Amino acid sequence: MKKRVVVGLSGGVDSSVAAQLLIDQGYEVIGLFMKNWHDDSVTISDECPWLEDSNDALLVAEKLGIPFQTVDLSEQYKERIVDYMFSEYENGRTPNPDVLCNREIKFDVFMKIALELGADFVATGHYCRKAEEVIDGKTVYKLLAGKDPNKDQSYFLCQLSQEQLAKALFPIGEFLKPEVREIAAKHDLVTAEKKDSQGLCFIGKVRLPEFLQQQLKPKKGLVYEISKDHEIFKPQPELDNFLEQLIIESTAIKFTPEMGKKMGEHNGAHYYTIGQRKGLNIGGTLEPLFIIGTNVKENAIYTGQSSMHPGLFAKTLWVKPEEIHWIREDLKLVNGEDMQVMARIRYRQPLEKAILYKTELGLFVRFENPQSAITEGQFVSWHQGEELIGSGVISKM
């Protein structure tokens, strides 16, 4: 009997080709489109409304001769993603909606619907791969980087569990993006030349500031510039107590207005994130201003000139105990253990050498080279070779 796979058809080329490849591999395929958002007022509706994507997904399903239906997950999406995003931004953190959407929606709510339809697997158009190995008599699932170095999307799946991976398929992970488009063109799929979506996960193109302003009201505040020569950035000798050293390295600098000079006004510290350059609309400096700190309680933004400003860089980050996630549970560290890994703090960032230190305070990730714009609320992922083995939400002490 054929194995049944439900494909999350998004109306894009990647999921379309994923469905085609699964048919070629002999699976029984069902296409499901997730409707996650109702409010058209924050989409750029003439560019990428969900309706157009839904129609393209339907056309692909008809072309492939597979059953198709739309599922409305907007209630769960609002509860699990949108409300969480608002609360994180309000608290001065910057969440990653795509990572959350995969963990909470595609591979949880959506997966449960698929399994109720009798599916053996759920497939998506992610550029990543899955492998399995029997270790100590137990099947262990591995999340591997996609073959396309420009499109590896394993980072977006860094919060998946063994149970979720067991039921997941990633048919296009072995292909390069141009090859995927070629397959779509060869099969005359309507999505072959369609541009990649740049919007929030399955919503369409959403302007984030406008999206946030629905609930987070504008609030005038001041922008300050901190000189790169300020004494707070002077190198300090390393401490004898290594845990104390890790704590210091992962503690956010507490900037105050007295440290700098007033540069202008902003509309609300919760709209801005560390490392951001655009959107301040303040000129007159020798080099561009980058945000090096925000304080949502005092509604202040702190900036520094140039992308090499010392206020942007830190060597160590911290993950709270409850926010440490191991895809490879068999590799989990216990207190007092450490592990050499490659790690990244954002999508598309090249992997960097780092050491994980597990302590009773949580997990410290210490990079060999200082990292720019380590941002609270984002995810750090850690890897061995081409395998992503774990991740966590970035916090500052």
C-alpha cells in the first residue's frame, strides 16, 4: 500500500516541486494550504495576498492531479505566533516568526491535521535534509543542511523534536534552487517563475512596523549616540572564575543617556532591534548610525557610528535552562560539560566556531570570534558537521 504524504502547499515553487517529487517517488500525495491570517490591512495586497497564493496552490494541485483543501489556522496562528510576537517586541526582544511558525504551526497544528487525514508523513518545501541512524537500538533522526549552500533552511527548523522529524519529509533538500525551478518548468507548473515570498511565514508580505503598530502604540522617545571610545568598551582582564567570566561576557551593557549625546527622536523603542541601521532617519554623522542598545522601559535608543562599533559586538550569549532545545537528545549536555560546535545566531550567517558550556544557570555559547548584533529573542543554533543538533532562545544576563 502506498504511503500517504500531506504536503503543505504554500503557492510557491518549492512546495509545488516537493509535491511533484513525492508523486514521482510513488507516494499518495494530498495538498493542504494553510490560511494563517485574515487582516488584509497589513499586507501589501497587490503584491502577495494569501488569496493569490491559495489559487496558485490549487492550480498546482489540479495540474498534479492530487486532492487539495484549505485549512484555516488563523486562530491558532494569532494565539501562538502573533500574540507572542507582540509581547516579545513590547519587552524589547526580537522574535523569529519563521522558527516559531515551523515549531508551533507547520509541525504541530498542521501536522496533527495531516495525521488525522491518515498521513504517514508531512512534507514541506524547505531546503534541508533528514537522515536516520540506529543508536543503542533506537532510531535517531537527524536534521541536515540542504545541498544548496545559498538556501540552507535548516535554521528555521532548529526547534523541531525527534517526534516531529520522524514524520517530516524534505523532498527538495537534495537540490539547488535553479534545479527546483527547472523541475517546475519541465512539469509546466504555474509557480515555476514565481518570486520567493519575503513575508512572515504563510501570511504573505507583511510590513513588520505596521504589523506591530496595530497593538504597540507609537511613543516618542530619544535617540542617543555613544562614542566608540567610551570607557565602557575598554577591554577588561579575564577573571580567574570562568563561570563569572561567562556571565560578564553575556551581560548586556546598561547604556544610560549620560554616556552619550542626544541625536534625535524615535517613535517607540519596541519598534527597533539591535544592529538596525535603517528607519532612524537621523543624518549628519561621519558614518551611519547603528542601534547598539534599546531600553523599552525608559523608551530610549542607543546608537553608535559604523558597523564595527564595539557596542555591537559580544563573544558570549546565554540561553535560559527552559529555553535549551536538543534535536539530538542523545547528545544533550549535563551541568559541567562542554562541547565544541559550529553555531549561528541568524539565518544565512556563516557558521562560526563556538564552545557550549552547560551550567546550572543554563547554557553559555562562547564564540571564538566576537559576533555582531546578538539579539535577545532570536535563536542560536549549534551544529556538528552538516547536522543541526540543537538550538535555544538568545537571552542576556
